[in-house]
Amino acid sequence: MLRLYLDSSTIVKRYITEPGTRTTDSVFDKAEAGELAITLSIWNLGEVFGVLDERRRRGWLSEDEFARTLRALSNELIKLKRLRVLEVAPIHTSILTEAWSVILSQHIYEADAIQITSCRYTQSDALLSSDENLVEASRRLGLEAYDTAKEEQEFREFLESKRTAPP
């Protein structure tokens, strides 16, 4: 089964409408239909909570919208886990120490390096992000990666190629 690693920016797009939401919604819909699996890191969830809390703090989400968004996120992750199409990777010491070499070779932040090493750990087929630097660093390291906000067509072509590829 095709495995797609979602970074924090992509997960947020499922619950906050912004460029890349349509692509993200299609990934979640395909996972729910059993057509692919979603992978992410436990680290992502903390980042998503931080983004949502920041939006609440700035008044971009009301308290009610914030609570509904957290419930929607929680309910959806539980449902996907029960359907066995979601893997939440832990943060092992080996992932963190591998991230150090990624930081130094790619000149990126630790959070982004953890995304790359977690994508490798989960043996995902591609990494999805709207962080251009993360996408480019991932590609330089040999990972398939797509910008959900800017590469919708390229990502659809990737999905189609995986759907028609022989087993």
C-alpha cells in the first residue's frame, strides 16, 4: 500500500482552509477509502497543536473553533488508526541522532530534519509538505517530496503512476 508522510503544515491544511487544503483532503479521503496509508510523527502532533494554539491566541480561531478543530483532528486520527491506515511514528533516539546529520548536511532546522528522518523511518513513499525548504532538502536526500500548496498536478501524477504501476 502506498504510504504518504504528512508533515505538520500538511496536517494543519486538513482543518484550516488554505492553499494545499484540496490536496490534503484528497489524501485523507483516499486513506479513509483504504487506497493509501498516512504516516506522521508524534512530533507533528505537537507542532499542529502549537499552530492551532497560535491561531487561537491571535484571534484567528475562536475558542469554539479551536475546540471543534481539536475534536475533529482527534476523531479523524482515531478513525484512521482503527481503519489501520495511519501510523504515528515515535521519536526514538536513533531518529533524533540521524536528524543531526541532516541538519548539518542540509542546513535546516531540527524540526524539519526530524520530518525527513521520520519519513525514512516509516518507509514512506513520499513526503508531503507546504514548506518549500523541507521539500527541497528531502529531494536532495533522495526522497520523493511534494509541496501540497504548489505542486498539486505533480502530486496527482505521482499518485496515478503508483496506482497504475505493476506490483
